[in-house]
Amino acid sequence: MSTIKKTLPRLKQQRCEICQRNFSLLLKQHQCKRCNRAVCCDCGRFKAIIVDYDLKTQHRCCIICKDEQLNIQDIIAKEQLSFNKNSLITNQWLRYSLDNAREQDLINEYYMILSQSKNNLSTSVTEQLKSIPIILNQIRNQYNYSMKEFDYYLTKDLIDNMSAIFIQSVLQCLIYKNQNIQLNQNLVQITYFLLYFHSQPLVFHFINCFREEISLGRFLDQNDKVKDYEIDFLLEIAKKNYLIEPTDLLYFRKYLEKHVERMLSNIFFNIVNVQCLVFIYDHVLKFRDYFELEKIVTLIGSLYLNDFKQKGLDDEYFINQIIKNTKPSILKEYLSKEDRIRLNEKRQTYAKSEDIFLLQFQQRMDHQNETKQVLYLLDDCLLKRQPLNNHHKQLISQLNQKQQQIIIDLLKLNQNKQKEQEQDDNLLYQKIETHSNSSTQIKFDKSELVDQNKVLMEYLI
């Protein structure tokens, strides 16, 4: 990812945006190069590498951005994130998946589809896939400062255009299986984001999960706009959960009409910071409840409604307020109230499935052990021809009636074969003995003849 050094305009503010102290001759205004906040010398005394600038020099940043940078690095290290590789989050998301998907099955299915799709795509689809690098550059340029850092840390070691190749492979399979899908920026963006956490087969699986939902499926497959009845639905959520005053409903509807499409179609990219974005994805996929996205839209609107009323026409100001001030703790406080019960139910369901799996595994092991014991018995009695002892009889008693009958029949058959073998051996022994006696007699006669010849020769001489 290339970085371009740029100069941010210094905004004149009356007070520090963090500690709220008024600026004066003694308390000068500074600017955080990461989030563009107006800060005082105490709140902006930190230095850090800013991705938007050159990566060799440290620049001024505020205390909030410094903490966010550390948190992003903690997320990457804690969850073992690496582009196009499965992280620790993968197993957790699969564990709480309703269809109990198994990773190896998903991998086999994905690569089978990938091999089938290589030579079976139309020319128009192939041309669309070639445009992915251009779309990806547009997405990166639109990232906020938090997402740019997250993207830089995870893709800095990749070869040029390698991330675009991974996206092309996933979308190639997706379009091959769903011919009605139209390639758009939202689809590329969600694919790119999921590759931060998972390998290609798992990304293919989760995109299919997203597309099963009505609203998300529409935004991913085509560039539709939010309908009026959806605005009414979100407005009802706000009335019920956030107790918005009747006088503010008009402003709240304007907020929904202006920002809800951008929030839902991009699924909160460039709307919240990385910490909140990871929390939202983790929460939604863990519960497989995509209705939470609509709740978060209304929650954010209620939190910043006053800012929207004051500067509603200034989209950049409103979005910047959300990026700067929304914290995962705010989302957790709201979402965790009703979700603790559901999470416990999920865990209980998973524990039950684990118990069933362990029971089935134990039964298979018992069956294998039983089979080994039977083979041991057959090896002793049939191959090694050992007589039945107490241990063998105990093994036979542990078998069911059908198995016991089979073993007894085999033993009887083996005894009959042994008797026949003994008779054959006796006959063979007799033949060998008779043959050996006759050979000895022949040898004796020849020796006697030789002796007589010797005597005759001596006499003649």
C-alpha cells in the first residue's frame, strides 16, 4: 500500500476537542495528524507513525488516536490476524453458526467450485473480474484513518495486486454459483474485509450467509436504494428503543434518509472505527442475526441526533463525529442486554451437540475395541491354532448372540480343517517313508555289485 504525504488544513477551534479547555495564548491549538482533531499540548503530546504520511517519521497524534493504534495492534496480535488466513475468530464464528458448518467440507466445496468455474465463465463476467483492482484502489482511497491503518498492517507484506487476485477467486466462485449477481463495490468491499479474518473458502461461505438476508443481499448483489417502508421500519425501532421525542422525529427521518443507505450498503465501512467494526461483525455473525445492523443504525442516529440537527447538511462533519466518538463500549452496553440470554442458549446448544459428538465418538471407539478383540481371538485360535483358554471364552461371552454363533462356526470349521490336515499329513508321511526304504535298498545292491567287480579284477591280475 503506497502512502502519500499530505497536508491537512488546520481548523480554528475555540477549545480542545478532548479535554474541552479553551485555547489561549498560553494554551495553544495543535492538530492531530491522524484524526484531524484540534487538541491542546497535553492531549496532543504523543508521536506516532501515521499511515497517510511517510512511514519513516513520527507525527503528532492525540491520546485517543494513540490508544486506538495500540488497540488495533492488540486485535491483530490477539486474534492472530493475517490476510487470507484463518484467525482465532474463524473457529468462534463457525462454532456459533446455525448450520454447524465444518471447515474441511467448506474448503473441499470451494476448491471444487473454483476448478469448475475457471473455464465456464462468460466473457462479460471475466471482464468484470478484471476491473476488481481498480475498484479495490477506490475502496482503499475511501477508507477512514482507522481502516487505513488496519489495512496497512495486514497487507503490507503482500505482493502487488495479490489481494485483488484473492478477491477475484472468491467472486469468481460466487458468480459461477449465482448467475444473477452483479459485481459492484459493496460486494468487493465485504469480500476484502472478510479476507482480513478468514481464508478464501470461509469468506465464500460467509458471503453466502450475508446474501441470504433480504436487505444485505440486495445491497451486495445490486445497487438498490433504501425504500420508504424500510425508513418507516427503522423509525419504529427508534421510537420503541430510544424514546426519541416527537419533536425530533422529523430530524431523525432526515438522518435516516440521508445516511442509512450508506451505512447499510457499506455495512458501516468508513462510518465507525476498526474496534467498533470488528465488534459489529463479531456480534452479527456470532448470532446470525442481521437485524442487529438496523438496530445499530438507529442507535448511532439517536446518539448524534443533536449534531445532525446543528450541522445536518455537513455530511463530513457528522460522519467524523461518529468515527471519532463511537466506542465499542457504547455498542456493547446496548446490544449485550438482550443478547446475554441468546448467547447462553447458543452455548448450551453447542454444549449439547458436543456431548452428542463425544458419545458417538465413544461408541465408535468401543466398536473398534470390540473388533480388535474379535480379531485377536481369531488370530490366536485360527491362525496360531492355540486351544481355547479362559480369556478366549470370556471374549466370546461379551459378544452378542449372532457374533458368538459366527465365532463358534469358524472354530468348528477350523477344527475340521485341522483333522483333514492331520490325515493328509499322515498319508504323506507314509509315502515318504516307503520311498526312503526303497532308495536305501537300491543303494545297497549297487554297492554289493561294485565289491564283486573289485574281487574279479584282482583275480584276473
